[in-house]
Amino acid sequence: MNGKKTFLITSGILLFILVLAIIFIKYPTSSPDHDGATMEESEQTDDQDIEEVTEEIEEELQEEVNESHHITDEIKKSFIEIIDETIDFFVKTELDIVAIGDSLTEGVGDTTDNGGYVGILNDKLHVYNSKTTLTNYGKRGNRSDQLLKRLEDEEISQSMKEADIVLITIGANDIMKVLQDNFMNLREEPFREARKDYVIRLRTIFDTILEQNPDAHIFLIGFYNPFEQYFSDIKELEVILDNWNRSGEEVTKEFKEVDYIPMKDLFEQADENLLAEDNFHPNPNGYEVMAARIYNHLHLYIEQTEAQLDQSDAEVEAGAEQLDPASEPLQNE
């Protein structure tokens, strides 16, 4: 803007000089009798030419300022549109959550028929957002390889594309399969090898979901020890379970869109029985404590994301103000 203004002023000066030159050439020095009249006419012409040049410069500058205002308004409008388009789930009219995984997601053991932790969580979230939609794709007995295959299902894939949050419980049945296949000769090696495969599949599960929906946030829910009642004499199972939980948590740290929610400590430290009659799945109380912890993690995530969006919104507004030429008075030179 300053360069163009300088150019216009310089052009005006050169034009003024050119006008003077034309005047002197066209009206050479006259006789003494006409000197006074000629000088007066010349001065009037000079004043008129200067006014015209000045007006032209001012008009050019005003057009430039108006154009700058228009461009800045467009930039501010674009910024606002971008922010509006990227507003996260908690300020939308609806909150879409998809829960998928094994029997813990299905709610096996919940004698109230409320759908386990998913149903309880749905009730809690409706207090926060009455338009919450929570879809349950839990399936009893699901292992990580089976869950990965289910993600190809058209209905599940479409739900993932629309989800704001994805909750996953998976892994306990992977351990159970190794236990069943090696029951007569339990060794740590088969569990270690199976855990390596589990980690690979878990990464693929996260990648698949995020490819379908890059804006989704995933929570992997850890598992408690479901074998304690049946295999309390096999102390190695406790270590194996801890290793699998730890591996799952480490995988979540590889993704900024994935968080881990531990569960094992809730069942270890409980003062009441949290297991159903099968001594394997949670009872209603067990699902209640699971839902409470999951809700707390979701609520914390919501608050943090809200704060980040508020800060981003403020930064965009500040940036737009700095780009607005109207915020700086035009300096006359």
C-alpha cells in the first residue's frame, strides 16, 4: 500500500512539472504590458492543475483503502467459516458416540437389561447433552482379529464416519483363546507372541477408524482381571494381564486421537462384589463404576477441547483485527 501511495505522489509531482513546462512553452514571456495578466492566468492554471492532481491521488488512495477493507472483510469471513466448520461435538446439536468391542460393550452380566456401561453412560450423557446418540456394537466373544473384520461392515463403517467419539473394549478374549489353547501346558511364551499380534491389530483398528473419520476421538477401555475367580492359583495370569493392558496403553500413546481408560484398579480396590454370577462379567454395580470412570474421562476431554477451541477462536479474532486496515488510521504524507 505505501509503495503505491508513493508512486501516485511521485507521478503527481512529475505531472505538475510537465504541466508547468507545457505552460511555459505554450505561453512564452510577453511584453511588459501583459506580464501581470499572464502571470495571474498562469497561477490560476497552476492552482487548478494541482487541485486536479491532488483530487486524483486522493481518489486513488480511497479506492485502495476501500479495496483493502473488502479483502479484509473476506479474510475475516473465511476465518469465521473455518471455525464454524470445525466446531467439535459438544457444541453441535447432536453428540454421536459409537461403542464397539466384546461382551463388556454388549453388557453381558447386566441383569437390569440396560446395556451395561453403555446404557448407564448414555443416561449420564443425556444430562449433559439431551441429543446424545450412543450406538452399541458390542458382541460377546469378540477378539481383536474379529473386531478388525467387523469394521468392514457397511453399517458399522457408516457409524464410524459419523461418530464424534468411539469407545472400544477388546483384548480379554484374545487372552482367553491363548489360555484355552494351552491350558494343559501354560507357559508365558504363547501369551507373549499373542500379545505382539494383538498390538499389531490394535494399531490397525485405530488406523482403520481414523481413516474413515479423522475427526473422531477414540478411547480404549482397559480390562480388569476376569480370570481371578477361576484361576486364582495361576499367579502368572496377573502378570500377563498387566502386560496386555500396558501394551494397549502404549499403543494409544502413538495416536494423538486415542486415549486409554484403565479399569483393573476399580475391580481390585472395590469394597463390594462387582462381578456377575458367572464370576467373569461385571454385574450392574460393576458396570456402574465402569460408566462413572468413562464418563469422567469424556467430560475431561470435552472441557479440554472446549478450552482449546475458545483459545483458537480468540486467536483468529485477534489475527483478523490485525489484518484490518481500518484499525490503523491513514497517515497523510
